[in-house]
Amino acid sequence: MIYLKDLFILSSILGLFVIGFVVALKSGVVSMGRGRGRQIWDNASHLVVALAGCLAFLLMVQQMIGLKIGSPW
């Protein structure tokens, strides 16, 4: 039963992450016409850099306040 709750929470987080990724990826792209693939690639690269920066900042803050960084299992 505990694993079911964990699975539900994890799937909710991943689902929201995927939805956000798709929305951010298509941001500013009207259609998949000529030249739009480059814009999608630019959006994806900016998104990956932003996520990496947020993750690094979060890990830094956790380290500063003394949280142990490791697996919760």
C-alpha cells in the first residue's frame, strides 16, 4: 500500500513535468512548417539549461542547510 502511494506521487510529478516540457518546447511555435524545427531545438536547449541550473541551485541549497543528498529509499 505504501508503494502505491509513492507510485501515485511520483507519476503525478512526472506527468506534470512532461506536460510542462511539452508546453515549453512548443512555446512560440505556430506550426511545424519550414524552419520551425530550429526553433523547437532552441527551445529544448534553453529548457534543458534552465532545468540544470534549477537542479544545481536546489542541490546547493540542500547542501547548505545540511540535508543529506541521497536516495529516499
